[in-house]
Amino acid sequence: MGIIINDKQNRIHLFTENTSYVLEVFEGELLHAYWGSRLELPEAFMVPIENMSSFYPNPNGDNKTYSLDILPREFPDFGRSDYRNPAIRLRLEDGSSITKFHVSSFELSKGKPVVPGLPATYAEDGDLVETLIVELIDDKSSIHAYLYYSIFETYDVITRHVQIVNKSQTNVLVDLAMSASVDFYGDHDFEMIHFNGSWARERELSRVSVSKSTHIIESRRGASSHMQNPLVLLARPSTTDLTGDVYGMNLVYSGNYKAVVEVNSYDSTRYQMGLNDFDFEWQIEPGKSFFTPEVVMTFSNEGFNGMSYNYHRLYQNRLCRGMYRDKERPILINNWEATYFDFDAQKIKDIVDVASDLEMEVFVLDDGWFGKRNSDTTSLGDWYVNKDKLPDGLTGISRYTESKELSFGLWFEPEMVSLESELYKKHPDWCLHTEGHSRSEGRNQLVLDLSREDVQNYIIESLDLILKSHPIKYVKWDMNRNMTEVGSKLLLASNQREVSHRYILGLYRILETITQKYSHILFESCSGGGGRFDPGMLYYMPQTWTSDNTDAHDRISIQYGTSYAYPQITMGAHVSMSPNHQVGREIDLERRTLTAMMANMGYELDLTVLTSHECEQLKNHIRYYKRIRRDIQFGRLYRIHHDEKRTAFMIESEDQKRYYVFYYRGLNRPNITKMTLPLYYLSEGGYQIRKIDIDTVIEDSIPHEDETVYPASYLNKKGYTFDYQKHDFDGQLLVFTKL
Ligand code: DGJ
């Protein structure tokens, strides 16, 4: 019973297990009545239509009691008395942008339709998923808009996207099309939470109070970006990780997007997400459609942890695809920070030899293996092996890796071209550019024009050639600069503002082709670290390189922010060298490992320079992680504490029998008390506690120092007191096992 439409066809109630979302129709307008904790069937008309003074423009001469500027609208169009940010703005043949979209029909369907050409969450047989499609028509222009609402009942998630169909005889221009717009009537008691950053400082959580103005979170860079993640939350001021109401919108898209939070003079809040209208326009020909990307919306009254659980479960089970969706992820060793561009076959073999002794599972050859690439100035686009470095080619190195019982993985940056490359010499027009402007370089490279089908095909064919002829089991798909001089040689002047969206559609076509053809390969996306950590990329590649910043201290806040929407299994987390290459900080191996261990753990350091003691440590760490990784990667993550000095995460195993508490401290301070933290979430029962020394623990049978059984209620309420360690950057792991 996910969707109920009343007899008068003027109220629709969308249910999930714990939430309700209510729409109403008033004089043909689609209104937003409610979104929040689950309601019983609301019988009364819920949107108050208030008498307005005659100073307010009003769209209906026969009923002057309201203005659209006041009503909570679900698909606000432009030009008829609502002065707030619209959800749709067209440019019509007569040059105007004014539309009057009225509700025409409702349709219900089981399951969930695909969003053509775009990534989206999906339903499987037996899922409680239903879709409502509301048809709205602007009579004057003959443009129809279909609002899709898919209800994932057991996930407490509603997804939305819009299809705009041109049923007129002429082209129409879309110059703004949001995927979702929600009006909270007379309610602005919110704070906005967003995740900003830059390279090596991704997804730092910002929380701001919402004033009577428009707040915009967006990307104009051609990628979802390091700067702002397409996740924007509205929460009550009292909401914490542990308790309170929170609303989330997260866009399944990897390019320019915009989120709007607007509070008007009547204390109402408009909350929107969709494609960025900045430098955007889309021409729809007669009979054709335009689809917006999908927004994943969730509400929780159980704090940010409740919200994250909804996102994590959905993304893990109904966004990520392929055989790795449900599989434990292998422990990889990547050579980037070990060698950068400076390697030869012998160096790689030496690393592989140690990795094999340490029982790692995948060796990943990073940047520098192709063309003449000895620095970041050349060869992107020339996807053939550099025989000076690897005389026996990829065949030799991949066979060697396999002979040492590791799978072979390879790095690509397919979306780019170096100015110094054969590809650029041959096809100088294949990059994004605008005639009359010089081409801005980023990391000495240009962005290929993925809006072109010939360029898409070149990328597909180059990758195909390599993937089909080598035993490659893992691919790291990198992308290291943002777009400039956005323009495409093949498009008409009137279509130039479509380029950045066409690029993303082209990218998705390439990703779909390659990942479906090579479904046995584990793909990891990357963008100068975590510059495209978004649900769009996760649809094709079930893990993302979280950040180039692998410092064990900085990484905690990056992984903390990332965990708001994205499950720990999706977060690539590597143990790297100390002093750290990005920040120069020295942190011991145990803490570096504990930082990676709460997520999808791997390695990125020169194994050949480790001492035998360090190798012994690593061996233990790897064996231990393999033993617990099913619990860690598929368990439920709780953020139980975070301030500038300390952070604690807890992961509950799928069977709720083991709880892993990761406790991380920053700089040490003298003369402080030990920290006691309630664990809040242990399921009922008695628990034995084990402090894990990851250097020595491997087997389950390590003796408990303390055989005391603690009741869950005690640990949840009073808490656990962590040891005080007299050094900076302490890390501790405790396992609470239910008896
Ligand atoms: C940026 C990535 O984030 C790094 O991990 C590495 O692959 C480099 N690119 C290689 O150029």
C-alpha cells in the first residue's frame, strides 16, 4: 500500500514504512501537503489556503483568495505570481517563459521505470517499490511534464525525476529543470548541512542556519566536484547524529548540479535539487523528451545516523550493480605513492613479490604505464603500453602478478588528452573548446569532448582493446581536471549550452558499455581523489577513491563527512607512508591501518622499503581484516561521536552479534580524564569486550583479558571507557561480542 489516491482524485498519500509524503491538487495546481514521519490517512485538506491582501498578484480572477507566492507548490513553474525559485522554466516560441502546468492525470505502476540514459536506483523482483506518475500539461505550449515518484517502502526512500515531453510542432528550450522541489509551508526551523571541500579536503561537513534568503549549493565545474557534494540536508537545529528530524536530497548525477534552499517572507522553505541551470539549456524537438537526473530523498526522525542508514542500504543494494555488489572487496596494493611515474618492470615485480608474501589480493598499476608518460605532461589518450618501462608489456606484468596469486588491476584516465600526445596531434578538435579562445590547461591536459559520439567510441575501443587482451580484474577510472571553454565543435551555436550535460550523458554511455561488457572487473572511480564521489558514479562503479589525502588524522573527517550518504564499502581507504605525502605528518602504522580498516581497506606505499617487523605487522593486519571484512563492509555504520579532538564509529555486523568500535583521537593533551562514550545502538543482550591489538590478533580464539559480561543497556547508556594512550593520534579498536 505504498501509494493511495483518494476518491476525489485530489489527494495522494505516498507511504514508506516510517514516512509519509502527501500531495494535493487545488485548482489544478499540484501542492505539497506533507513530508515527514508516517501519518495515518490524512482526511482533512491539509494545505491551508489563506486570505491574502489584494496587494498580492493572483492567477485566478474568480478566486482572489490566494497567491501562488504563498502556496506550497510541488512543481513550481514561472511567471504567474510565485516569485520564488521555479522548478521549471522554458523558453517558448513566442519568447516567453510563462507556463501554467496543471494536473492532468495520475498513473500508478509496480516497480520502477529506468531513467533513459541516466544512472538511477532500481527495484528487483519482490521489492516493495511502486511508482506514481503525475502528468501536468501547459496547454498553451503543449508541453507535458511527468513527475515520477518511486516509493522504496522498506528503505524509507522516495526517488524523483521529471520527464518533459514536447507535444508541440516546434522546438522548445528548457532553461531550468529541477528534479525535485518541496515546499515546507510556514516552516523554516531548519539548518542546512552540506559537504564542501577541495582536493585533499573533501566533504567537510558545514552546518548553517537558514535565513530568509536563497542558499545555493552547486557545481559549475562539469563534475559533481570536490567543492560541494550533491548531498544537501535540512535538519532541525536540535538534530544530531543520534536523534532528531532530517531530510535528505542526493542527486544521482556526476556533473553540474544545483540545490536551492529558499526561505520566503512567510517563513516557508523551498528545497530543490537538480541540474544546474547555469550555462545550461536544452532544446527539445517536437515529439521528443528530456529527462532530469534522479534525486534520492529520505526523511528520518532518528538523526543523521537514521538518514545515513537509509542511503547506505539503498545504495549498497539498489544503486550499485554487478557481481561485486554483494561480494567482499579485495585488499589491493596500488603503486602510485610508491613510485609515482618512476618505475620499471623490476620495481613493479619487487612490489608484487612483497604483496604476495603479505597475502594481498590485487596489484594495481597506476598512472605512467602508457605512451611516453614519465610525468603528468604527456600521453593521455595514447592507450598503448610503454615498452621502455614494461618491455614484456601488460601481458608480462599481468602474468607475473597472477603467478604470484594476485589479480592485476590497471589505471586509466580515459576522459582526457595531453597536449603532448599522438591523439591530440591527430584530433585537436576532440577536446572541449570554443573557437577564438585559448584552451586552459589543468594538470597539463585538456578534457575530451564526450558529447561527441566518435570520441565516445574512441574511448570505448581503446579500453576494449586492452581489457579484452589482458587478464585485468580491477580498473581505476580517474579524472583529474574540471571543464573550461565548454563548447563542442560538432554542435550548432544554439546547442552549445547543452555541452556539459551531453558530456555526462556520453560518459554514462561509455561507462555502461564498458562495465556491462566487463562485468567480471571491479571498477573504482576516482577524480583527483574524491572529486566525483556521487551516486551517479556508484551506479557504474561500486567503489570510489575517497581522497588523495591518506593522512590517518585528516582522513577521519573526510570519511566522517563521506559516510553521511555513502556506505563504508564504497570508500576506498589506503594505508600509506609516514610521513604522509600530502601533509607530512608522522603517524604510526597501527593508527594508519585502523583508519583504513573502518572502510574498504587497501595499501598505497612502497612495500619494498618496509622493515621485516613492519611486514609482520602488515601480514597480521591483512589476515585480521580479511576475517572481519564481511562485517565491516556489509555492516551498519553508526557515527557515535565526533568533535575536533575525537571521533568514534561503530559497525554492527549483519547478524547483530558483533559490534566494532573504532576510536580515533587527534593531538594528545596532558591531564585529561579518560573518555567514556555510550554506544547507544547495541542490540539487547550481554556482551564481552575485546580490545584488539591488530599487530597480533588473527584468530578468533585470542583470550579475553576480562571475561565480564556487560549488559547492552549499561554499555548503551553509561558507555565504555577508552584507554588513555600517551601519544598523539591514538587509535583503538574494540569488538563487543554478544554472548
Ligand atoms: C589522481 C588520483 O587520485 C591518484 O590516486 C593517482 O591515480 C593520480 N591521479 C595519478 O595521476
